[in-house]
Amino acid sequence: MIIVSIFGGLGNQMFQYACGKALAAKLGVELKLDVSFLADKSERENFTVRDYELNIFSIHEKTANLTEVRNFVPDLWNCTKVDLLKYKLFRLLKGNHYYFEKQKFRFESQIEQLKDCSYLYGYFQTEKYFSNIKEELVTAFTLKDQPNVQNQELIAQIKAENAISVHVRRGDYQNSPFNLLEINYYQQAIELIKQKVENPRFYIFSNDIEWISKNFGVLDIDKSIVTYNQGEKSYMDMVLMSYCKHNICANSSFSWWGAWLNQHAEKIVITPKQWFKNLEYTASTYDLIPDNWLKL
């Protein structure tokens, strides 16, 4: 059995599931999800409460119970260094393995040495962990339920055009380590697409519609701003992005997945070169972006 810890937003949860699924498939064992972090809604400093979101997809999830989880890790939010040492000895005696990701956005080949009875904790944000099961993941990450009529009509329209998704992530990025992308990045990406694609139509998705209206309103492009998938339905924006023929991404795992799930053989994916304000941290993200995507 492989257990993977699930936490963070939808994009993060998808990376964690994909990595765990790939390892479980390689070993021919069962995958279970530890959702205990998401179930704990207690307030903590510098912590955003999240919900389990993978249940929108057609994955065959199995949840690890607390007894199974405690065979590998204590309550990480409320444990001491002594507790961690005790668990390290406990795992050694039981033959269990605990794998903690050392660096985000970097493929760590040590994971390939793991065996059955392993617990994974990390973000695992590179396709190098799971590209070998891409077809299976594309199927798993299809919606369990049909979209509403409005979204079905938009999907049909997107399929009939040379549709390009444009994802703008601002809002919660205002006071975060992430680089806040300005309009010049999107202008450059749009110009590049216009050179390569005939009659492009741009579908714009964002959590800051006011900024979009101000900055994209003056651009001479054929465009639609998609505004009706908010709150609990925001995952539909990712689904709509995946139906577009080409993608202009923000520095966000949300639009990363929208582009990765895009199945058009000749797709062009553009992503920002600088994901974080800290240039040294950004330099560590080279495994995050697939080789055939364009960086601006």
C-alpha cells in the first residue's frame, strides 16, 4: 500500500494524487489518500484552510484511516522532535517507509527506490513523477458529473474555434512569494500566439475580473472573459482551459493542469519564466515546466 498526503488547493492535490498513483501502479499495490490535514480546520498562523477537492473527478479514491496513517507519521501539526524520533524507530521496526520531499519543483530520483508500505509527503510538482501514466491520469481527471448547460455550450463553442485559454492569477497573489504577472507578459504571449495560429479567439479566466477589464479591454483581440464559474464551481475554469487548443498560463498549478490535460497534439503552451519574486527560488523550478512548453 502507498499512502500519499493530500493538502493545498486543487492543483496541489492533483500533483500529489498523480505522484502517488504512478508509484502505486509501478509497484502493483493499492493507493490510499491521507486527507487528515484537510479535515483539520483549526486556525494556524500562515495557514489557509482547504477542502478535499478531488471528488469532482472520476478517480477511484480510497481514503486511509487514521490508524493506517499513524503507522507512518504522528500528528505533524502537534508533535515534538522526540515524537518524530520515536516514529522513525517505529517505522524501521515495522518495515514502513516515510518519504518527505526535500525540494519543491525538483524531480527526486530517490522516490524510485521506494517499496510497498510507503507514505509520501510533498508537492511533487513535476510531470517527471507521473508522465508514464498520462493516459490513465487524463481519464481519472475527467469530471464525475456533467457540466451545467452554460458550460456545455461553451465547451462546444471552444471546440469549434482556434481557442486559446489565458489564465490570470492575481487576488491572493498580491502579498505572496509568487511573482505578480503584469500585462506585458500576456501581451507578449498573445503576440506569439497570433504569429502561429490563424483566427485565434482568447478565453480569459481570472480571479481578478476588475484588473482584466481594465488591462485586456484595450487589447485588439477577439476575446471572451469567462466569469460565471466562481466559488465551488471554479474548477470548471480548469476544465474549460483543457478544451482549448492552446494555453497561456499564469504561474499557477491551476492553469498548469489546464494545459497539461489539453489533448491537442499540436498545442502551444506558454508559461512565465519567473514564477516567484525570489529569483533564486525561481531557478529551482526547472523541472516544473515540461520541455515542450514555451517560457516567456
